[in-house]
Amino acid sequence: MPEESATLFDGRFSSSLVPTEVEYYALLPPNYSEEHAALPLVLSLHGGGGSREALKRQQPRIIALWNKDELPPLVIVAPSVAPRSLYMDYKDGSQKWESFLVGPFLAHLRDSFNIRSDRRGTMVTGVSMGGMGSLRMAFKYPEVFGAVAALEPGIEPIDDWKDIRPKHRFWRSDALLESIYGSPVDREYWNINNPATIVQRTSDTLRESGLRILIEAGDADLFWLYEGTEFLHQVLWKEKIRHEYRLYYDADHVGRSMGPRTEAAFQFLANSLVDKDPDPVVDAVRRRIDPLKRRLSEADHYEVDIELIGQQEPE
């Protein structure tokens, strides 16, 4: 049977939660079929001022990964949302993008495509504004999403609106923020939708969920978003929530670095779908090192070896 090529499906969906019909692209892998096993879904969220066209630009790189067997078959869906909506439910109820995406839109995708409905097989990624939205949705709904990869997320290095400074939001006008968070900005509404604050308030749930998390930014980001990403890294570390953090040297918010970084994000998501294979080298070294841990009275930061601490040497 000849190998089929990838397909870019042109879709539309309407809901009373948002003001307009939502256009989306679904990138279907080679040999996609309704008769085969259901495939994982990646919800891909574009940046501010963008649209679903971002997926069309990424398509050649994704297809190249498929052709080299460096990415498993996935269904990747990119919806076009209001250009500066922040993927938020507006405080006044006029637009509910988060509820739309996690609710009827996700249900529509599961009805329309041969995709998995379990949390491990449902993932989200995004760039800039989309990175912000992907983190907020994954942190709020870890029972829905099994993994999140946020590239240069548009988040601030604070956990309370009262600490906002001009350098944290110089690219977002008062009018934009007040249209979403209330006029004047409702401090608590902003806080409950801020990824770092969500982590602090739901750390036990997130930790226990096993959500796979990747956050990354370039240290030359023109919006200085590496500050917010570093802050979130520190919050996740403090709350003992395991994650992967990448700070790319001399990388900016746009330009040549984004292609390889996007590939790395998709590969991170793909790796979250499979359990780690046993590693005989690791096993051999652990057999030598683990007995030393039995003599200790405290565990490591993430407590990955807590069952060894203070235990007698096995006979």
C-alpha cells in the first residue's frame, strides 16, 4: 500500500461561548485512518495577533520529523482565537475562550477525528500568548491534559497583580487588560488566572497529577519574557513540581531559533506518551549509590528516592 502524505484539514466550529465562528486547522499524519488506533491530540495555540496559519508555517518541520520517525503520529489542531484574547474567559462573560477550548471545542475534535480521549493522550502547547494560555489551561485542568509545552509564555514574574510593574506589561495596554480582567483590573480575577499563582494554590493537585511540564524562553526575548518563565520555574521548584526548564542563550522572541525550539517542544510532548525504558547503566550505578542513601535522614528535593531514606540495608 503506498504511503499517504500528511493532510491539513480546514475546519470551523461555532459556540455561544465565543463571539464568532472559530476556524481551525488539523494536521493529520501520514496514513491517518479512522480504522486504526486512536491517536494523541496536541492542541497548538498561536501567539498574540496570530491565527491558525501558525500551524501551516510549522507544517514542513512537523512533516520532516514524521518522515524521519522522530515524532510519532499525532493529530495537531490549531484554532484561530481573537488576536489578543489571552485565551481567557473575560470577566464580563462576553467571551469565554478557555471554557470554549476545554469544553465544546475539545468535544467537537473528539467527535470529528480519531483521537484519544484520555488525559495522557491529550496535550497542549503554545507560543507567547499561546504559551500563557497553554499553561493556564494545563494547570487548571490537569485531569484533562497529560502534558504541556509552553514556549516563551507571555507571563509576568509575579504572583499577585498588586506587584505588576510597567516593565512586566509594556506591550499590553490598559484598555486590553481591562477588557479582559475588568475595569479597573480585578486583582483577584487576575490572580486566579495567573499560571504561577495557580501553581501555588493547587500545588498538591498538580504534583499528584504527574502533569508533564516544559517551559522555555530565550534570554534575549524582546518582551523580556524570560523573566516570567524563570519566575515560574522557581515557583515550580519551590512547590516540588517536577518539570523541564530551558533558557536558550541569545535566543529572541522571533526569528531563526523558533523552528528548532518548536521541534523540541513537540518531541517533549511525544516523549510524555511513553514510559521510560529500563536503563542497565543507570541500574548498575544505582546499585552502588542507593545504599549510601539509606544512611541519610532526609531525602532529595523531589523525594524521588524517599523510600530509601533511613532504611536498613536489605539482607
